Amino acid sequence: MTTPTRLDHQALKAGASVTLMLAVPPTLIARFVLDTQNNSSGWAPFLTLIAVAGFVIGAGVAAQQQTRLTPLLHGVTASTGSFLVVQAALVLAKLLLRSDIRFGRMLTSLTVSLVASVVGSLLGMFVANQTPQKQ
């Protein structure tokens, strides 16, 4: 006997995949390439905006595709969950490399990803309500 769950795993996979595909590459470029350079170029804010857009779109995909009537839960879980997994991997890598771990920056990034996830979830809810329902 299987127990019912509040989470639609297909929607979570879809949202997390989109988030990882769109948000992780600019984040890694910003962290490992631009953080090591001393010049201040305009690339860091641009890459941050791309990453935030990835969180919004990933959360929107999860919220729009879910079938459990909990779009906000699905969007935030997929998008912010992806952020937490990537951050855990980055912290582990920095520990192994004996590099500085900036917890203040991580907390700020978490806050930004949470806000982006909520915005994306709300957009996904809007899109889901605009699409005609299949009978």
C-alpha cells in the first residue's frame, strides 16, 4: 500500500531541473571566476540577475505543473531546494579546498532565492489558472 503524499514528484523534478539548468551555471561562474579576480566588472550583477531569473522560472514550472493544488509549496520546494543542494556542495568543496566560507553571503543568497521562488510560484499559479483545464 502506498501512502499519498502532498508533493507531486514529477513537478518537483521538472522545476528543480529548470532551476539547476538556468541558475547554477551563472552562480558557479560568479563564484569561481569573478570572486578570484580583483577587478570589479559589470558581470557579477548580470550573472546574478540570470541566476535569479532561473529561480523564478524553475519555481514557476514546478508550480504550474503540480497536480496537488499546492503550487506555492511545489515552487518553493523545487527552486529553494535546488539552491540548498548546490550550496551544500559548494560549502563542501570550499572546506576541501580550505577556502573561506562566507555565511553572510550564503544567507543573503538564500533570501534572494526564497523571494524569487515565491515570485515564480505566484507566476506559475497565474499561468496554470489561465490555461484551459483538460476534461
